[in-house]
Amino acid sequence: MPFLYRMIEDFGVAETPKDISYYASMLFMSFSISQTLTVMYWGRLSDRIGRRPVLIAGLIGTLAVSILFGVCKTFTMALLVRMAAGVFAGNAAVMKSAMAEIADDTNRSRMMALLPLTWNFGSMVGSGMGGIFSNPATQFPGLFGNSKLFTYFPYLLPCLMGSTIAAFGLVTGLLNFKETLIRPTQPALEETVGSTEATPLLAQSAASSVAPAKQNSIKSLLTPLVVRVMVTNAFMCLAYTMCDQLYPIFAATDPRDGGLGLDPRSIGLSLGVEGIVVVYIQLVVYPRLERKFGVLYCYRRGLLFAIPYLVSMPFLSMIALHLQTQAGTSAMSMLVEKVVMWVILMLIMVTRITSNVMAFTSASLMITNMAPTRADIGFMNGAQLLAMSVIRIIAPIVSGLLWSWSIKHSFPFPFNSHLVWMLSAVLIAIVLKLSYRIPESVNKFAADQPKPIASVEETDN
């Protein structure tokens, strides 16, 4: 939400501009907290009543809160609306479950890669709409200058545009989306008895082997292996989120304090490059690697790519500082240094998004693959999202406090402006080591694997 800074400023709740970031963090945290508290309920509910009604309910809620946020005139109202938005966003894990059920072993990696792709693309387009169409009466006086509605609610237009997208998804879901959670039933007794020699044996075998889909207990699902994978993914999420949240602040910080000194347009450009690259990586590169080498291989390679990105990013501040201190030198030499800095930054950002896509997509696939039955996919994805939602509450606070502390004091490396980046690199190295304790069985979709059948002797006994 690019207009959030101005929106909080209009609320008049912040005493000084320096306090605006505090209130902005409260809005972000309220969303994450309510999402964390509801994600497990959405996942378990979808396992009972199906994916379709839960996703439809989420779209209806998202449509409503998108409009409500645009008409907020007080901070309290905005806080309550953001909490409601987090509640309806808690069904994000249900989308993963539905995708996993639609897919099969030949296209599961490509299908699961579509989710982060749509998220990244939507974030890029949404940020652009929020920045361009906020306060339309001032930015587009020829079109909206006489509109009392958009003058009184200056942030309603981008919210209406976002709600339009939600409405399109809702109509599409109601008309075209079919339930993906299949609950097979046992064949009727008369059908079994009435079979003849002409009845295909394969049909009888398949029908008689199908049992009603049952949800396993939470205790049986949270096996030591599942807990190990979720803890590993949680540490991975902590490292990535700390730096993802820090990057805009780091990029805007004065080079004398360890940042890059970029303006908002330049920061947006650097992030926009990722939006272009992510399409190719998620739709082309990742599915091919996953089919050839497996999910676990992609997970480890994603973690491996993160370490050079994390270590090298803060060193760019040295080039930015040199550009700042050499402002009176030759224009050509400054241009060359600026081009060099941007080339290095783009290489780092491409490495960053490659690492991010491979690690997070693989983490989602591993958890989905570990669900013993299709009826448990919703819970498994919900539990994973719950853990990551908690991390996304903690990570911005940790990175913000450490960044502020590190640039306020004159400590030597690595306790200077490199601290958050180096700490994240260490966390990734630990996660990489832990990943070698994860077995290769996570490469297979367990719900479709044949289950052991008790022998006749065991049944008689």
C-alpha cells in the first residue's frame, strides 16, 4: 500500500512524521496476527466442508474489506478493517490445498509455482495502482476534480479497483470453480453382490479398495519428520522475511549510515525487475529443475543461492558512499560507478528472487507431499502457513530493531550495518545444514502413494 504513509498522516494520529512508521507497523501486524489466529481453522474447515465454500467466503470477505479500507477516516477503523482482512486472508493455505488436488505428479511443481507467481505479480500491479490512483481528485483533476466522493475519500479509488479484481475472482469461482476435495464412498452392498463374471475385475478391485476419506488426528499428522520440516521452514522464513522487510529501508537510508540512498522511484525499479524475472523462474526454470532433481534438491539450491546475496548486499553501500562523496568529480566517472552499482544490484536482486522462489515453492511442495491423505492437505498447509505467519509478525520487529541499533552505534564489522544481513546468512546456513536431515521421501506426493494393505492372515487374526 504505497499510500499508507499519507493515509496515516491524514488520520492525524501521529504526533510527528517519525511516528508514522510505528502506526504503519501496527496495521501490518494486525493483519498478520489475525491471519495467524484463523489460518488453522480455515484449513481444517476446508478439510470438512470442501475447498470451494471456504475460498468463496474468503473472496466475499476480501471484497468487502477492500472497499471498507478505502472509506476509513480514523486509525481505529483502519486497524479493525486490517484485522478483518487478515481473517479472510487466513484461507491462503486452502488455495495451496486446492492446487495440490487439481495437479498430479506430472505438473504439480508447475501448478504450485503459480501461487507465488500470482502473489508477486499481484503485489507489483497492486502497488502500482495504489500509488497512481490514490487521491485522484488531485492527481487527475480533469476526471475526478469535481467528485465529492473521491475528494472526501481520497484512497477509495485504488481500493475499489482492488475490490473489482476480488469481485472478478468471486464470479469466476461461483461459475467455474469445482470442488477439488474428493470424498469417495464405499460401493453399495448390492452392487458388490450383483457382480457377475462379465463385470470387469479392475473396476471391482478399485471400488472395493476405496474407503471414505478420513481426517487423521493432529497428533498423528505432526510426526517428528513433519515438525522437523516445519521448524526448518520457519527458520528459513525468518531469514528471508527479515531482509525482505529491511530492503526498502536499507535502500532509502543515507550511504553514510550504511544504505544506498535511493529515491522511491529507484527502489520501485529495483523491485520491479524481480517482478519480471519471477515469471520466467517460476513457470519455466523451477518446474524443470523439480521434475529432474526433485523438491529437496531445489530447496537446498535455493538456500545456497541466498548466502551470496545476503553477504554481498550491504557492501553495495560502499559504492553508494563513494558516489556521494565524489559528487564534484568527472561526470563520466560518476556515471560509470553508478552503472556498476546498478549492474551489481540487479545481479543481486535476480539472485535474491531466484533463491526466494526455489526455497518457498519447495517448502510448500514438501509440506503438501507429506500429507498422508488428501483430506489432510488443508491442515498440513494451514499448519505451515500458521508457523510462517507467526514468523512474519516477529521478523519485521527483529530486523527493524537490529538495523536501527546497528547504524546508531559505531561498532566494527559485522555489528555495523551488515548485522541483519550477516545474521540472516548465518540462519540460512543453519537451515541448509538441517535440510540434509530431511529424507528424499518428501519428493513424492504421499496421498497418492499406495498404502500397505493387511494380509488375509493378519485380518483373520
